[in-house]
Amino acid sequence: MSKLAILGGEKTRQKPFSPWPLYTEKDKNRLLEVLESRNWGGFPFPNRFASEFAQKFTDYHGAKYGCTLVNGTVALTVALRAAGARFGDEVIVPSYTWDGTATAVLDAGGVPIFADIDPDTYCLDIEDVRRRITPRTRAVMPVHLAMRFADMDALLDLAREKDLIVIEDCAHVHGGFYKGRGAGSIGDVGSFSMQTSKLMTSGEGGIVITSRLDCYEMIQSLVNCGRASATDQFGKRPTGCNYRLSEFQAAILLGQLETLPDLTERRIRNARRLSEALAQIPGVRPLPAQNALTTEAVYCYVFQYRPTEPPSAAPVRRDMFVAALDAEGVPADGRFYEPVYRSDLFHASPDDFPQLALHRDQPINYREFSCPVAERAAYDESVWLPQFVLLGDESDVDDVARAIEKVARNLADLETADPKLAALKSMSRAERPRIEKKNY
């Protein structure tokens, strides 16, 4: 192997990967149509393109009803309120996820309770969920993470046993199917984000899908300033807000849905090729296949850094490995997520969220949580590659594999590298925007 790029050698990958987001001429035409219509907003609700997209997206995933809205975090909050979560209810969430999963619970008046994750999927550990159920528990919010689903069979069994709501956080799995059932259609309500990095994007935006009419009517009212839904069979009148999606965003999302099947298949094909290559490289481990998935969704390609033959008593840390891979021309991240209870973006105290102290001798103290598998994934093991590295051809995938192999086989050289080279990759998410130039 040649000298590592981080130490002054030549980069493995010399050209950029596919740009993201992608768009077509049809997207331009729809945007121009909205512009010239002068009907740009979300009212009348649901507006023309928003209504069309919601129906097509919902049908694609096998649910009955769908409602677009401003973003994925709001989608989770709305989903919880619509499904019946009340002030002070505990909602079990995975510890290894984006902070918004937990902050949405807080914004809905709930109390997020963090459970650990499965070491092979990085999704909720269902047995740890069981251990954390209390009489206050009202809901469980599984996050289908990166390229794997939570064990929905076991989770639904547990939810039926304990009479719990299941809200699927599907921000990573647009177009994914679990045992023939579309993401978001398995639990009570499914929530999707359309933020820029997601598999479908309108810059910002989201959608909530469900097959429960009572939830759908509440969702519509909550999103549309409290107005009654079109069907209004249940006659509920919540206090709502304006969370409506604009017509510009809805027009873009129609095009994103049109291209989703082809891009999904491309990512699946390239992810499998990459997994086959990584299985031959010492010190790294692709996530095991999940047989329950009938269609994979690969938001990010994730593998595990597990050096089996450290060059010294103090093996090279994951963050240095990631920095070296990034220097080879393959965009990579290690601390993509942290356990939320350790995140410096998660500020949850009873001063701001009084439900954390409601009917308790002592308020919830999130710094006391411990989820060992999540902590190992966050700080020692996980390596995240953005999905756009899988949008090219086989030669692009092979470049990624070669770069990973080059770094994995030259760990001894990294022992001599300046630790400052890995500083950016090990920074917290609050610190990174101050100096980071790239946006992966």
C-alpha cells in the first residue's frame, strides 16, 4: 500500500462523488408552474401539489393517509400528539439518534427515556426497551437508522402487551420495506424528514403517514391552525399551529418520489458491492444483513471499525481512522451521532420542561443515563459514509473500498500522525460549524 494521504501521500480518490441533491427538467417545470400560479403557500390546505404528493407518497408506503408539513422534527411532535401522548407521558427513544427525536418528545410535552441499541443494527434494543417501561410509559419511538430497521415484530408484540403507541421515525428510510410493509405504515404513525441530506429532499419539509383516521384528522388540525379536517368524523378540536408545507417544496418532492425507485435500487446494488469488499478487509466489519428487509433504504452506509490486531497496546482511535479515510478523498464521519443524553445540543432541564419533574421525587437527570452499546458506536466503532458515494458506478464503489483497505492496512503509520489531524472528526456537533468547511 502507498503512503497515507493524511501523512502526505497521494489520495485514493481524486475526483468528487455525485452531487446531491439531484433534480430533473420536470422539477424545473413544476417549480415554474408554481411560480407563475402565484399560489405559493400551504393554503388552501392541503394545497394542490402538497395534496398530490401526500397521496402518492402514502400509497407508495402502503398507508391510508398522509399529511405534509414543515420538517421532520415537527412531524414527530405532531405524530405524538395526534396518537394520544399527553403531558408528562414517558416516550422510549433510542439513545443513538439525532437530537430531534428526543426534542420532539419534549416539545409534545413528553419525557424522553433513552434505551440502548442493538450492536448489529444500531436500532432500538427491544429487550432494553422492556426494561425501561414504567407505569408512565405511553409510547415507543423506534428510529430506523442509516440502513437498518428496528425489530418491528418484537416491538409490536411488546407494544400490544403493554398497550403502547408506536411512532416510527423514518427520517432515514424513504422507500424502505420491512417484510413487505412500507416504512411508516407498520406502527400507529410514521414520520419522515425531507431535510437536505435525506433520501428525498425539498431542502426542508416532512410528511406524516398513518392508517388510523383518528390520528389523521388530528394531524391535519394540528398542522392547519386547529381547523377541522376534511372528514371530521371524530370531531376533535385541538389548538394547532401553521405547520403547512409550501407548494414550491411539494413540487420538488413530487420529482423526488419519481426518481426514488431507481436511486434506491442503485444504492442497494452499490451497498452490497461495498459490503462484499469490506468483508475481506481486516479491522472493519460491514453491518450484518437484515433478512427482514424486503427493500433496503441506505441513508448512509455504515460500517464498524474493529481493529483486531492493534499495532500497539493503544490502538489507533476511530476518529483518527475516519480522518485518514477522509483525507483519501472519501467523505466519512465517526461522531455522526452521539448518545443524545451526552449531546451538547440536548439541553433538557425542568426549568424549561417542567414535565421532567412532574409527580417525581427527583426530576429526570439525563446525565445519569448509560447505554454502553450506543456509547461504543458513537465514540469507538461506527463509520458513516454519505449516501451520495453510492450513486455512481462500480468504479466509484471500488474507490471507496480501496481507500478503506489502504487505511485499515496502514494503522501502524497512523500511530505517528499528529493527533490534531483527527480533531475535527472528534469535535462535538455544537463545535464543528465554527471551523468545518465541508458539509457532508
